[in-house]
Amino acid sequence: MLIDLIRGNHSMIEILAGVFASLFVVFCTLPFHEYAHALVATKLGDQTARLAGRLSLNPMRHIDPLGALMIVLVGFGYAKPVPVNFRNFKNRKVGMALTALAGPVANILMALVFLLCKNIVLLFPTSNMLVLALAYFFIFAASINVGLAVFNLLPIPPLDGSRVLQLLIPSKYYVKFMQYERYVVILVFVLLLLGVLSRPLNFLQNAVYGGLDFLVSLPFKAVH
């Protein structure tokens, strides 16, 4: 996020709005992503996350320093994985997949809320600096949440998509794949900083963001 804003020669108000939106997402909306994981796991019969204190909106229980830094710098990142014991699910693979999907779904819902706020703010004249700053803030906050949903659905550890992947491949291959989790995290971070992974992710992010923004904007266009 910050790297793209600086490279893109954006105005100071856009850069500040982007930074504040990134920090807001890390400390105020990322916990909803992790809470969603813990809540679904608990509802499906696994109490591991709840007993570990992860059924909480306290950001300090969820923040991963490297993942948070990635969100601020490139707009994509992650938090500490919520502990889950798949043996407690009636259907182990489906339970893990539903628990994993809960986080990205939470991000999409939050993006919709931010887009709604953006459209409400834009009912006022953008010549007002406060209105413009708030509009940018909500745009960036929505975009980051969409980016987190897209990023976390990648089928690589420790992201949520890797938990969904187990539905598609044999367990013996999945276990071997997950053994390289810590190395994959470093590789992903490097690829994001170099822009290699950012480009396809930005494409997907923009496509999803555009679709959501179109849907949320429809009632406001009718008013005009």
C-alpha cells in the first residue's frame, strides 16, 4: 500500500489516508477476520481457538508483526493463524475449509461496509478536504480488505487457501506441502516487495473491488 502510493506520485492527502487506513485495518478490522475463523471453528465443535483466547476482537491476540508490516507496505498480509484441531469436526476436511473461508468472507463483508460509507461521504461536496480525506480513507480501507480476502485465498501456507486446498489433494501430499510453511512465508514476502506477486494480486483485487463497488453504488446512482 505505502510503497505503491509513494511510487505512484499520489497527493499527500492520499498517502496519509492510505497509511491511516492500513493501520486501521491492522488494529480494528483484521481482528474480525481472525474472530470469524475462531467463531466458525467453535460453532463446528472445536474449542481450541476459544481456549487459546482467539475468540476475541483484541488485536494484540491476532497481530503477526511480519503480516502487519506487509499490509502497511504492500496492502496484502496476514495475522497469526488461529489454532484449530480438525479432529473435533464431524467432517474434518469440510470443517477446516469452512473455518478457513470464514476469514476472507469477513473481509468481503467489511469491504462492503467501507464502500457504503464511501458512497455516503461522497454525497457531500469533495471540495471539502475532510470529505475528500474520508472518501480516500474508506476507499483504501475497502480495497485493503478485498486484497486481504484475495491474498488469503491463495493456496499457500499459512494462508487460508492452503486450508481449503486439503479438499482437493490427498492428505499425504498436503502434509508434505505444509512442512515448508515457514519458507513459503519468506518467499511470498520477497515476491510481494519485488512486485512479482503484487501484479496478479492487484488485478484480482481490482476486479473484485470493482464488482463490489458497482453493487454498493447502485442505490446511490438511483438517487442522483
